[in-house]
Amino acid sequence: EIVMTQSPATLSVSPGEAATLSCRASQGVSINLAWYQQKPGQAPRLLIYGASTRATGIPARFSGSGSGTEFTLTISSLQSEDFAVYYCQQYNIWPRAFGQGTKVEIK
Amino acid sequence: EVQLVQSGSEVKKPGESLKISCKASGYSFTTYWIGWVRQMPGKGLEWMGIIYPGDSDTRYSPSFQGQVTISADKSISTAYLQWSSLKASDTATYYCARHSFARIAVTPFDSWGQGTLVTVSS
């Protein structure tokens, strides 16, 4: 089974600063990679799909890049509402798999 | 507007059976894959499996194959997740979610239910 590994587990960032989150797949997944944001007590929300395409209504400060096995989510200038847990998910290979998550916390 | 409305929280004893539901509206239920995701307390997201309601084609994660059953009732646009014998380790929040493009499973989940908390305790 494919394994998705996210790093770091926790990222401490000051508001207004940039954040870079990484996701590595144990096998190539082309660009079939999504990023989700989850806040406490809420369902996940789709941010990015196709590795780099923002979902409807997602602000431009969120950007994704990568292909194959290495992917990055960048938040260019963190706003208060961006402090949350972020998950990557590959949807290229069965079974689909999520990474273990990166918590972005206020520094 | 796409909406997925899940059934309410459940408290069950080990060994009991359970079926939770996810009522879909705002789109053609039979033409989008819909799936289930587990989140154990304080933990991450786990992909359980998906179903295509149009023909009931179902795919499971090996981790959940044989442990749960995913089904759908086209007549009432509802997907289900069921257990025949619950364990304490099934305690979790379960989310249903819809794939983002019609007929295609090589897509992410773009719409999510609100989650159903299942607590299994003696």
C-alpha cells in the first residue's frame, strides 16, 4: 500500500509569515494529490487538487506544487483563520491514502 | 448546493451492530462516487472505501475490508456504513464525502458531511 508522509508534524508560524508544508508519497501518484484543511470540530475542506489547482473559493495565498512523489503546500501569508491541521491525500492508486497531517499553530 | 447530511451520534456496546447514513442532495446521486473516512479521537484521517451508487461498485481499503460494509440506496439518495459487530476500537468520527467529478474516482473529495460520532463502550 502507498504511504503518504507529511512533514513537519507541527509548524509554528507567526501571523503574516509564510508556511511551507511537505508531503511525500512512497510511490509516484502523478499529480493526483489533494490538500485539505481541518479545523477543530469541523469536517475537512478541500483546498487544492491536481497538486496545484485551488478549489472553489480558496484564497490565492494557498498554492500547491509538485508531481510524482514530492509535493508542497505553501501559505504565503498566514491569517488567523489558517491555523489548522492540513492533510494531503493521493487519489491515484488504490487504496486512496491520507498523510498523517501537519498542524499549523500560532508562534 | 451539494449537501451531505449524516445521521446523529451513536453510543453502542461491543458486539452490537450499527448502520449510519449520509443523505445526499443538490446533485445527481447516482453519478458521483461517495465514500467514508474515519477519524479516531485526536488522530488523522483514514480512507475507508467508496461506492458508485449508479451500479454499487464498491472499493475498500484493505484495512477496512471485511470490517465494515458500504452500501447505497439510490431511491432515497443515501449512502450507508455498517458494522455487524462493533469493537471499542471503532470509536471514532466517521465522515461521508463525495468525489468532485461525475463518474470519475480519480478525483478528490470536494463535499463532506458533518460527521457522525460513534462511541463503542461497555
